[in-house]
Amino acid sequence: MTTDFPSKELLEVIRSQARMEEKLDSFLKNSTSMQSKLTSIETDVAELKAARKADKAVFATLSALFGTAMAFIVPFARKYFGI
């Protein structure tokens, strides 16, 4: 029983398999990289949302203080300028 392996074709199959493995490794590395970037973006968005809430609170506080100050300043200005 003779078993003739077509060495040329076998080498081509091995090379093809090696190329596919390389492409798969590259894809997995890129996928991992994209996942870490996505996680980073999600963290940044969460930080921006928290900062926005804090900014809204500061703006509301300043608005309340300004409104209260105007309640005292406007009558004084009317009296002072005779309006």
C-alpha cells in the first residue's frame, strides 16, 4: 500500500492554515483593543454625566442666590434712584 502525499498541495494547505491563524490572531487583538477603547469611552461618558449633574446643581444654587439678591437690590435701587 503506497501512500503518496502530494507534498506541494500539503505545503500549500499548511501555509493557508498559517495565514488563517495569523488573521484570526490579528482579529482577536483588534477586538480586545476595541473592547478596551469602548470601556474607556463608557467611563468618560459616565464622568461627563456626573459633571453635568454637578454643574446643574451649581447653576441652580447661583440662580437662587442671584434671585434672592435681586429681591433686596431692586427695591433699594428704586428707592435710591427714585423710580
